[in-house]
Amino acid sequence: MFSRIPNVRLKGCDILAGMKAHQTARIRFFGALAAALFSLWVISESAAGDIVEKTPLAGGWVYEVVITNAGSRSEGRLGRLVYREDSIGYPFDRVLVGDRLFAFRTKQQMWDDGGYMRQQTEQDLPPEAAASSVTSAELERGWYQAPLSARKQGTPEDWVYVERTSERTRPVQAYLDPERLGAFLSRFDLESRMPFAPAGRRPEPFSP
């Protein structure tokens, strides 16, 4: 009778693992759904006559600002980062592209500014390189974890800095090859967020 206990425990572990996998799948599904709905909203708003300003950045990036209700008291802005014609969504709190630093903001009202907005200050920009050098394994993987001020020597010029500290027990801070963005998001289980706060709740300002 006692010899069957390990099998029972193993089945219990399998059940918990299955539940966790199911929960992760649901989170990813709803995250993808939210991103799709947001894309449809941007398309519909742009089609309705709103203005889209595009600023080319280094390494194939473009910064786009959708200006809704332009010229009215309800004018608002929504910033997004596009890499090789694809929006990256909003999985990060801060993104550094070249020497341009962007921070994520949540819109409470349609006339607020939200999405990725350019940070005016450049005091947090990293020096040319930290003391250590990027390794061949890191180059092959396509990223390494480090704070903004610790960019390693030998880091390719087209790599960007990404950061997600909100809603995380363990902050994610890394220099990243944008071609490896999908693998990076999967590795750290990062999902895009809607740039709008739920009705009735004022978003808290992001503090780096």
C-alpha cells in the first residue's frame, strides 16, 4: 500500500504543472488578444483622419506618434516603437534606442498622452561602455542582463536597452538584439499591455 504513495505525489505534481501551463497559456492568449484589439483601434483611429507622425531612429527603428482629435481640446497622443515595420507592443517600462530613451505611460483619458513617450532628460544614459566585455555566448544568445548604466564593451551598436520593473517580483533589465525580441519575451514571460487604464482607476506614474 505504501509503495503507491510516490505515484500519487507524482500525479499531483503533474496536475499542478498542467494547471500552471494552462494559466500561462491563458495569460498569453489574453495578452495577444489585447494587443490585437489595440492594433485594430490604432488602425481605425488613423483611418478616421488622425495624424501619425513618424521619426526614424537608428538600426531600422521608427518612433510613431498617433495624434487623435488633432487641434481640438480632446487632442491626445499615443507613442509606439516600430522595428522593421512591426510594432513591438508595450511589454517594457523603458526602451533605449540609440541615444533616445522612451518610457511607457498609461492613458486615463483619450486626450492624455500615453504609450511610449520620449523622456526629455538624458541624465540616465549610459557611458560609452562598462569595464566588462560582452561574451561570445551572450552575442549568440542575443541579450545579456544589465542595468542601463552597465552597457558592456563590444555590445553591437544596433542592440537596444529594455527594462520591465513594474508588476514584476524580479526586474528585467537587459541589452537586447532586436532580432531576438520574440525569444526574449518568451524567456522572461513578458506580455504587451494596453496603454489605457481600466475605467475608474487613475494610473500610477512610472518612476524609473
